[in-house]
Amino acid sequence: GASGRTADVTCRMLVLGAGPGGYTAAFRSADLGMDTVLVERYASLGGVCLNVGCIPSKALLHASEVIESAAHAGDFGVTFGAPQIEIDKLRAYKEKVVGQLTKGLAGMAKQRKVRTVQGTGQFISPNELEVTADDGKTTLIAFEQCIIAAGSQAVKLPGFPWDDPRIMDSTDALNLADIPGSLLVVGGGIIGLEMATVYSALGSKVTVVEFADQLMPGADADLVKPLTARLKTAGIAFYTGVKASNPQAGADGIRVQFEPAAEGGKAPESAVFDRVLVAVGRSPNGGKIGADKAGVTVTDRGFIPVDRQMRTNAPHIFAIGDLVGQPMLAHKATHEGKLAAEVAFGEKREWVARVIPSVAYTNPEIAWVGVTETEAKAKGLKIGVGKFPWAASGRAIGIGRTEGFTKLIFDEATHRVIGGGIVGVHAGELISEIGLAIEMGAEVHDIGATIHPHPTLGESVGMAAEVYDGTITDLY
Ligand code: FAD
């Protein structure tokens, strides 16, 4: 190789990082017939998503959903006793779910003859990566092409005593060491609110503070309201436009001060919490892999710029997933992974995703895709909004979840669907229809004219297409 050293392993394609982006890229590369090596520092494949992200959080949210549903079953005359939580069993359940998936991945890698090398990779030249295992043993890999998929990690807010186990990031929170009496969640985004939902259902007294003036920044405010109402009923306290500061570890807990985010704003009194979860975003790992040695440009913040084919400034090196930018979502990473492998193989493709759905798996769920109303207003787009309240849905009434609604956002002139949002149970399962409509250039009438099964929550998407400005209309 360029370093003058002899490689221990040579390959056509090297994939760095085995998260959803990396394993997808490696599998696609191998399926296309490229000789592929996958480097991952942890023993288990799957990255953040499978090990400490999407999957374990959803396993725990399932438990919280059951607890919450049981608590409301009294409405139809069925009462259960207070939940008895065996935290070791719950943790084991979560680990079983994760283990099943990561084992599956290892099997799929083997089946495709993807060679995996465990250890931390650092580029030492444009064609070489040095991998250092936990025991210090190094492996030098020479590659022709490379896909960087090293992902991201939780932002550790400065000023927090991170050595104290009572200060947690999302990985610590998913470890479920105990059920704290009180928990402060700093950051009211998707991850913060999902974990608030879990711990509240398990019995913690949860407080959430968010710097922005709305929970779930990025989603339209109307979608967030039914969630806030439900979480309030569950006893969660929320403060928006508030900054947590000056945490002091003491014998009785962590004392946290609160300041208004903007001048003239309000903030609660300082308080003591058994644990504090910091969920204020994730930072890309682009700056930690020796990218400069490979001649790959990395921004100050650690992102790796790529073109529409996921190519970095070095033509034989691609980058995908969380480390190329927002949104930091698994389904974006997997799509980019496939694309990068195909382009590296020589196919003429580019990134053409118009929309990437976002889902908060809270209770109720919030899902949105494409242009939001807030964005449309900011850009001065002329839009129409079809909104269907679930209070008019037979199915939602039957399951006692009428707080939801479905809205479609369309171009006023062409009637093409350009966005949509759903709040309510299973919103994440329902949003795909709107994504498909946008990708296929559907007009709102196409959705209205499509027969949806009755009585379903999915029917609400069809109904939203027929309700414009609060009245049922035929748009044509
Ligand atoms: P990652 O999953 O971060 O994987 C990168 C891999 O590279 C890691 O395994 C890492 O160990 C490895 N690596 C890094 N540097 C090196 C190195 N130098 N040498 C060797 N290996 C290295 N997204 C969703 O779409 N839906 C969800 O429901 C969802 N829930 C989430 C919940 C939580 C609590 C968190 C934290 C995230 C969640 N996400 C969710 C985001 C999702 O996990 C990420 O978008 C996704 O994992 C990104 O995939 P990736 O392949 O880019 O990187």
C-alpha cells in the first residue's frame, strides 16, 4: 500500500462501521460480487440502531404502551392491578430482541462471505485502514474502494458531571440500571420524549426541559399538542424555552438550575433529581477516523460532505448515514448504503429521495413527511391543508384514542401532495402512504379516490384528502 507496509488483508470494498448504513452497504457490495470487508469496533453488528437506538428503545416502548393501555382499560370496565415491574426481566427481553437481530446480521454477513474485522479503524493512507482490536493487535487492510459509515454519538453537554452514573446519555438510559424515583430529561426531541415515555410508564416522576419553544422541534406544533396533553395526564412535567444549567452532584441527587432560553422568559425553580438524561442531539464521528490521511474532507463539526452519489471529495471513497448529515435516521442510512455500493460497483445512480419520514414512537406517536406547514409558511408556499380529526373515526372511537388527527399538505395550484403529518396511535405505520403519494406525484384527489378499508385508522388518510378547511369537499 501507499504506506509501504504489507497489508494483512486486501479487498475490493472496505466498509467502515456496521450500523444500518454500513451493513446494508456491505451486503449490497457482496451481492454485487465485490470482495467486501466490514470493520466494526464492537463485537455485535448493527451499530447504534440495533444495539443502543431504534430497536431497544422500541422494545421498552412496547412495555410502556402495555402499561399505559392497561391503566386506561378502566374506561371500558376492565381493571388491572398496579403493574409489577421486574426490571431484570424487562432488560432481558430488550436484550433478547437486540440479540436476535444482531445474530441475524452476523449470519447474513457470513452467508454473503463478507469478512468482518473487529476493532477501531483509522485511515493511514488513501488505500489503507489500520484496525486496532481491544487487545492492541493491529490489522492493516488495503482496499480499492471504501464506504465510510462510522455514524454518530450522543452529544455530551459540557458542564455535566459525566463521571457520575446518575448522568445518563441515551445508551445509559436504555441500559435500564434502575427505575429512578425522579428523572430529568434534558432535550424534548424524539429520543428524549421516547425515553420520558418509557421511564414515566415504569413509575419515575419525569420532568422534561426543552431549549426550543416547542417540544419535538421540527414537527408542526398542532401535531405535538395531543402528545403533550396525554403525557401531562401521565404526570410528566414539561418546560419549553428553558435551559438546564449548573448541575451539582450531591448525596441526595443531582441539583439542576433552570434558566429561560430567551430574555424575559420563565423558568422553574432549581430542583433535585435522582437521575438526569441528556438527549440534546448527536454528533457525527467523521473527525475520529483519520480521514485526512485518506484525503477525505471533514467539516469542523465532523460531517463528511458527499455528492448526490454519496461520493466524498476522494473519488474512490464514499460516505453514508449519520456522518453525512441530517436527518440522522436509520432508514436514510440504509438507502444511502445501497446507493453507495451500487455507484461504487459502477451503476449510474444518484440520491433521489424526495422525502424521508420522521417518526416519534411516543404514545401517541407523531409522524411527518415532506413539507411541514411551518416550512411552507416560512417559504411562502401556497398550500392547502386537508385535516381529518380522529374524533370522527369509528376505529379511533372504538379504541378510545380520538386525540389523533391526520393532515395532508398539498400545493394549492396543482393539488399535488407535498407533505403530511399524523398524530395518534400507530401514526408511524400510517405515514408511509403519504410518503408514497409524494414520491409518486399523487394529487390529493388520488388519495381520496383510493378505497381505504373501513374501519381503520389508515382510513383517516383517505378522509383527510376530502376535508379541506374543515368542510368535506370534492376538490374537483
Ligand atoms: P451507526 O448506527 O452510528 O453505526 C456506526 C458504527 O460504526 C457503529 O457500530 C460504530 O461502533 C462503528 N464505528 C464508528 N467509528 C468506528 C471506527 N473508527 N472503527 C470501527 N468502527 C467504528 N433512527 C430511526 O430511523 N428510527 C428510530 O426509531 C431511531 N431511534 C433511535 C433511538 C436512539 C436512542 C438513538 C440514539 C438513535 C435512534 N435512531 C433512530 C437513529 C439511528 O440509530 C441512526 O440514524 C442510525 O444508527 C445511523 O446509522 P449509521 O449506519 O449511519 O451509523
